[in-house]
Amino acid sequence: MQSPFNLNRQNQNTESKIVVALERISEAFRVLLWNESKENALSPIQTQILIFLLFHSEEKCKVSYLAHEFNMTKATISDSVRILIKKELVQKLDNPVDTRSYIIGLTTSGKTTAEKAASFAGAFEKPLNALTEEQKEAMLSGLLRLIHDLNKAGIITIQRMCFTCRFYDKNNGQHYCKLLQTKLTNTDLRIDCPEHELKARNRH
């Protein structure tokens, strides 16, 4: 059977081993997120929304954008936002650009909760710190390419990474940011850039 979880295939196929390794890491991520969410009597997606609101600009803090970000329906996101409003962790703010929609903002209590929750994945950083710079650079480069290819295949939705940005360029193997007007090393490449603007051909 052509499945990465088929042990006979997996043990002879490097790609399958990587897929299963990523699945194990994903499971650990879910456990950490779930544990943090339980402490605050929230669901995992509610915790993720709070963290997103903490670190992203107002134009991204709308139900429609969050639905694309987390690959969920607007109705599901709206339900989560409604609960967060009831818990007084977020509030609706006027949208000066579009009066038909609203911006979701953190309350003081929501900001405190989000700041604490944002460290839930810190357990991953300690073992990563033990890797050499070369190992970390190779890992980052591979993951960036994987994310980009999954995005092109429509499996991952919104991406604010260098490869999908109109300011990104690459000549003779050298990464370059036209906004910053500087060359970029592999470790300079961003996964979530606040200045990201989608390339015209990548717009939906």
C-alpha cells in the first residue's frame, strides 16, 4: 500500500519517514496547544485566534481573514469570536475602511491571556537550540520549500512568506528583498512577514 504509514514502505523511503516525523511533531504541537487552551477554558482555535490578534495588524484581524488563515468557515470563526467576546477577551472595533465589517481587537484581559498562551510552543525551541547552525539552516530551507509547494497545491491557504511576496526576487541562487533593498541569507527568509504583499499571480 502506497502510504507513508505502511512500515514496509516507510522503512525504505526517506520521504515517508519525513512525513511521519512531521506528523509526530504536529501531534506534539496539538497536545501543547490543547493543554494551554484547557488552562484558560478555551478551545484550541480560540487560543490561536487570540495569539494571531496579538501579533498581527488590524487589517488582518477580521472574520474573513481569520477564516482563510485557519482554513475554516466564517461561521466557525464567528462562533469562536462570539464566545471570546462573551468571555471579555476580545471586542468589536469599527472598521474605518469598510463599515460593513468590523475589526476584532483584544481587551486588556485578552492581551494578558494571549501573551501567556503565545509561549505554548516554547518546548520546541530547546531541542532546536541544540542543533548546529548548518542543521537549522537546512531544516528551515526544506520546511520553507515544503510550505510553499503545499501552498501552491492549495493544501495550505494564506502564506505571508518571502517566496509568495511581490518584493521577493532570486537571481543566481541569491535571495533578495526589493522592499528592504538587501540580499537575504537562507536564515533571513521569513515565514510570516508584516510587510508581505502577495504576488499578483498568486492572488485568488
